[in-house]
Amino acid sequence: MIAKEYDRRRRVIKWMLTGHSTLRDRSTRRSRALTLTVMALSIVGLMLALANGDQQVSILGLKGKLQIFLAWMAAATFFVALIDLVIDWRRRAWAHDDAARRLGELNGVYARAVEEGGQWVVEGVDLRVEYDRIMASIVPIPEKKAAGLKGLHNRKEEVSGAPTASAGRQRGGSASKS
């Protein structure tokens, strides 16, 4: 693989690794928040169910029978649980985690590449085939999120001081100084 194509693919791997890791973390947080909301609503509903249902109560400035509040609490809990089932952030988190793991392995393979006669190679691995296989097997990054994730990755690279292909390349990952 020529150096220009190697550099392009390496940059794509790295930004997609950042993107999938970010999407995994977001989906995990959202899934956790929905699960905790269902748990909290269930606990509050159970605590209120222990009280006498004929009582007149005032909750958040609303007055009515406790039975009515319990019915609304049960409906809200059921609705949030359905949202969790339909959106399925746990599955999304798993898919992005799987993509990040595969891209991390691919990044490691590309990091082992050495330049021989103007070509980047890894003994026993066809870099093109491995790249195409991994890219075809992972969940895509949603188009509407790609630009924001690419910007996040670029900021991360700037902060970390990671070299870019345009800054020059040396074995070991440090930019060459001119």
C-alpha cells in the first residue's frame, strides 16, 4: 500500500475510533439514565401504593386522590420503559463498542506497518483486505453525527499533540522536525 493511501486509511481508522467510542459512551449514559428513571418511578410508585388510596394529597401543587396519582405514576413508568425498549440505547452502545474494539485492533495492525520500498506492509497481513473487512463489519456512524464527531476527533488530536500526516511521519509516531 502506498504511503498516501496508508496515511488516509490510518486517519480514517483513528477518527472512526474516536467517533464510535463517543457514540458508545453517549448511548451507555442514555440507557443508564432511562433505566434509573424507570427504577425511580417504580420505587416512588411502590412507596405511594403503601399509603391509603382514598387520601386527598397535593403533589407538585396538584390536588387529588392518591389513587389517581398512582395511576399516572404507573402510566409514566410504563411509557418510559417503552421508550427504553423502542430506542434500545443498550444495543446501540454494544454496536459502537464492538466497532471501537475492532477499529482498535485494526489501528494496532496499522501501527505495526513498516515501509519497504515505498509500500507500507505488515508481515502476514494484507492491509487493504483487513481494512475493508473491518469497515464492512461495523455499524456505520450516522451521517448527521459524522461532522461533529470528526471535529471532536480533530480537537482531541490537537490537544494531545498527535502528529498529522501533513506534519511528517517517522516510525514510532512522532512528527519529524524540519
